[in-house]
Amino acid sequence: MAAAVRTAAAPRSDNRLPLILDAAARFFSDKGFGYTSMRDIAGAAGMLPGSLYYHFASKEELLVAVYAEGVRRIKEAVMPALAQGGDPWARLESVCAAHLAALLVDSAYAQVVIRVRPDDVPEVAARLTALRDEYERTFAQAIADLPLPPRTDRRVLKLMLLGALNWSQTWYRSGRDSPQVLARRFVRLLRDPLEA
């Protein structure tokens, strides 16, 4: 009897979870959260719609999982750049380049993080905001060591820079400038006036 209880309580290992998350990320990125149905995602994952509910109680819960994976991937791309020593401006440039590369490659997950606003999904807005804030704290570390004038509002600088970087996915055209070149230009636009 005890063995039956353990078996029933143990989580089931299912290799379909990555397929579900990938399909959801693609649909949320391409069609938007509001225009995507669980049926769309199930079909792309090769499942019956009802089978999705074994993994996620709702579309909102699935969004949180996709969003968390997107934040994890962006953060994973940025952390090696953030760990660099040396000149803080060079480190910020590396962090910006890594952030841009994570956004501008074909990453539906990153697109979901940037395009789905927490307020658009009130049921899970607090959880999405917490995930976003977690990443922003990581990014803030790159700004913390910059030699800036004393009255510089580092929080506003972080938000302005992230906003500019995130908006790049609307105008970026592959083959023109690399994420590294764009990062160098963005950081120079910040650094020159602040050091003048």
C-alpha cells in the first residue's frame, strides 16, 4: 500500500515537456498570448488538447513556464559576460552584446519575455513581473560598477538601456550590424556624454 502511495505521488517523467514549451513559445511569440489556444499548442506538440492539462492547469501557467525558460536562457547568455573583470564599460558592452544576441537570434522564448507584458495577463502578472525583475537585477550589476557622475540615477539608466536593447528586435535586420557592433554603439552613446 505504501508503495502505491509513493508511485501515485511521484512526478511522472515525460519527454514531451520540452516539445510543449517549444510549441508554446513559438505560438506566443508569433500569434501573441491572447490569440493562441491550447489546441494550437497541443497540435504543434503532437498531443491531444486535453493532454496539455496534465502538465499545465491553464494557458496562463504554461505562459509562466515559457517566460521562466526565456528569462533563464537570456540570463545564461549574459552571465559569462557579467563575470568578466576589467574595465566596467567593456564589461557593460559585453553584457549588452550577449543580451542582444539572446534576443536577436531565432529565439521564440526571448521574444515572449520581451513581447508579453505582465499586465496583459493579470492572472499571473505578479509572477511574470518577478521573473523580469530577477533578470533586471542581474543586468543592474553591469551598471553598478560604472564610473558615473554622483547624481546619475543608475536605475533609470538600466531601464533606458534595457528598453533600447529590447526594442532592437523590432528594427534589427540580420546581416547589417552584429550584436557586438550594436552593443559598442549603444554603450558609446551612453559613455561619451556621461564622461564629458
